[in-house]
Amino acid sequence: MKILAPSILSADFTNLSQQIRLVEIAGADWIHCDIMDGHFVPNITFGPFIVEAVNRITNLPLDVHLMIESPELYINDFIQAGADYITVHVEEVIHLNRLINQIKELGAKAGVVINPSTPVQSIKDIAEYIDLLLIMTVNPGFGGQKFIPNSIRRIHEAVELREKFRAKFLIEVDGGINNQNIRTLADAGVDVFVAGASIFKADNISAATTELKNIISSK
């Protein structure tokens, strides 16, 4: 099954409840929450309070991407707020195995994120223990960026690594995902597609969601 996860980073927060309802009705599978602290990335978004509010709005799984320093200090807060999946950056976490175990022990699915310049091989020693590998297809920090083309090669490397270690993690992509490249990404082996601006900045949010979902569902 291919999973579509609209990112509320690009949503209109003055009308967040309705916009989440629109993507939910149109076939979205997860809701993606981008957490930025202004330190690990040059932007600030929101924290557990908004995640908790989103959890009250929808029954869809919440995919929480922590682009923050010292994420281990906040894992419990985000899980209590309703996070079903939590992904942390390999570039930030020193004791990664310990943190992955902590996330799972607290009841959520655990994943890791790699930036565009971080080798896929950097996750080989954690591959058997994670539920999700998020490959950033733009440099993190801002929505609406253009897709980095060599991400396709990185996706193929992730598929090969998963097969080599007989791991079971889902491969997720985030950044510049739209109706022009999503089919290629699906063909490359992506399981989870984060889409922000291509959904929430569209003239018709529901139609944009349905179009992307139909494309990946045909794979």
C-alpha cells in the first residue's frame, strides 16, 4: 500500500480544521507534522500543543518529523500529544539506537531522517530496528522548495539496503512532491509520500489530494 501524508506546514492555520477534513475526505492516509525549532533548521513552526489539536481534529495517524535539537528531551511530549510515528534526524542524535528504543517503548513507531547530503549508508546499523526511513528530497527548513533530482538514486540505495538487511522499514520522501514526480518516486520504491504545497496551496485541496492518491494507488 502506498501512503499519502499531507504536510500541514503548508496549510492555512486560520482554517486548519477544515483543511485537514478536506484532505481526510479526499483520501489522505496520514497527516505529516513538521516540527522546527529555529536551531537545527532556520525556521520555527509548532510544538506538541498543535499536534494535540490536530489529533483532536482527525483520526488519521500523525507522522511527526522532529527537526529539532536534542529530540530525546521531547519524545514523551509528542507521543502524549498523539504522535503515531516519530522520525528523528541521524545528523542530530548521538545515541540513535537508544532513542529509537525509547520511542517504541513509549508506544509510537520510530523512524530516522536523512538530509540530502547524508549518505543512505549512514542508517545501515539501525535499519533492522526502525519502522520508517524519511529521505529528505529538499534541504529541510522551509516548505515549497524544488525537488532535488539525485534523490531518486538515494531511494534506490534505500531499497537495496532494506533488502540486504531484510529490514521492514517504510521508505518516505518529503520535499517538492507533486503530480509531476510522484509516479516516478512510486516506481523507485517509495512507500510514503509527504506533500505540502502541492496540496494545501492548490486551488482545490480535495482535488489535489485525490489526484496524488490516485496516482500512487495505481502502482
